[in-house]
Amino acid sequence: MTSSDPIFSIFGTPTITVKKLNGKNYLSWSASLELWFLGQGYHDHLEKDIVEISYESQELWKKLDFQLCALLWQFVEPNILGTLRTFKTCHSFWKKAQNIFANGIQCIYDSAKSDQKFSEDEYQEYLRLKSNSQAQSYFVPNISTTCISQSMESQGPWIINSSASNHMSGNNSLFSSISLPKVPYFITLANGSKVILKGVGQVSLTPSLNLKSVLFVPKCAFNLISLSKLTKSLNYSVTFDANSFVIQERGMGRLIGGGHESRGLYYFETSPSVSCFASSTPKLLHDRLGHPHLEKLKKMVPSLNKLQALECESCQLGKHVRSSFPK
């Protein structure tokens, strides 16, 4: 039965082999449920809102959608369901779960409290790391500016994460400097395991973008850029659209970097093509930055300082006060 069938109903309790969503298993949970919806012909209930359905079919659509949404509720742990229960359509429920858990599936930083009790094994691990360190901090040879893009590109992607409170990386070769914490801190990974924080340091993504206080978490599968740290600590603004984003310096609006969207995540691009994309696509930047005057655009993007002219039909039409009236 598909959603276009004239009769909508679910009889009995469908058999779906999936563990309930607990906040740490979003990937496997969403993949299993999405596969079931696809197999039953109901996938459009996850992708479409009621307003996208023809008026004649809306009543039947809503009847089935409520049943399917109730089914989704059954596969969420009670402590999580309290957050999602207000969303009573499959589409809104599915998207809300994605917004909450998809950005935080890689790592969740959990700093230890000052009075937290550590196991003997965890404390011995911390002492071993500290004794192996010749000093409180050590430095990695500086990365040449001309090689930053090439080296970063080969060390895995960096993802803009709105739910991460700190920048994180599992690759110590990316750090230009790193130091061991003075007291033991532990990181809780998405799978629930707890590992010791092995360092805090600085990472240079591009010549214009240096991340400080980056957490070194060896078992973190992705490199995460904290959106809150980016906008507060560095005083940058980040503008998102459906397919990409740009990072700018507040005030002058100088371009710092950008990236693309893929499967709900925003990836920072460190390749030379992105670092220089302002000079190769000035019209695209002009559009994304709000159609500024050419001189203002040159100040925002210094690499465009030799640009002599920029054709923009929208800007030309916007300057027309009125059409000429034939005499």
C-alpha cells in the first residue's frame, strides 16, 4: 500500500527491528526506520508536510500520518519522547529529531566536575600521560601557510556543529600547539564510552582562521567546529543557506571561509579553491553578501581588490526609480 491508495490504515503492530532512540544511536535508529517507511511506501510522510498534499487528499493523509507518528513514538525512549511529543506529524517529528541529534552524533563534550570521582584505571591513565610529557605543553612544527589547505584536506573534514560547546578533533597532527590538561577531564563519546581528554590546543584551518582551545579527543571520528565558539570567541558571523555557508569578519565583513552542506551537515572547506573562491566567483559572493557596492565588496573580500567592474542585473534594476514615459 502506498500513500496514494484510497484507503489509509495500519492494522496490528508492524514488526520493526530497531532499538529505541536514546540520544546516542540516532544514525542506526533513523536508518532502520527510514528503510521501513521506504519499504511500506510511506517515506513521503517523512519528507512532506500536510500543506504539500492536495486538498482532496489531506483528510486521508492526516489519518494515516497520525497513525504513523504514533508508531514513531513507540521507538523513542521515554526521557527523549518528552522533548518530541509536541510534534504530532511524521514530518515535524522526524525533522525535529534530526535537528536535535544529527549534529551531535559525533561527540558530546562532558567536562568533569571538580568533585567528580574517577576510577583507579582512569586516574592511572592520566598519570601515565602526564609522566610521559616532558613539559606541561609541547609544540608541533608550524604549518606553512602555503600547505595549510593541502594538509587539512588530507586529515578529514571539519563540520560546523551548533550543539558542540567546544571545538574538537581526534587527530593530533592537526594541532599547531597542544598542552596536557592540569586536571583530568573526561569526554563522553556518542556510543556512551568515556575517554580521557588528552590535550587542548590550537588548530590553523586557514591563514585567516585559527581555532583556539580545541579539545584533542583521540576517538572522536570527526573534526568539529563549535558554532558558538566561532561567533563569540572569534567575533565572526556565519551565514547559512540551503547548500552552503560563509564565515565573515564582523564589521568590515571580510571573508574568512566557507563550505557546503551534505546530508544535513555543513562541511568547512579548506581546499585552495575555497580559500580563493572569492576571486573566481565574484558574482556569487556579491549575491550572497547582499549585493554590496563594488568598493564595499573589495573591502569585504581583499582578493577582489583588482576587480574593475561587476555586472549585476538586480542592482541595475534596483536603481531605477521609474520607467521613462514616452513624450
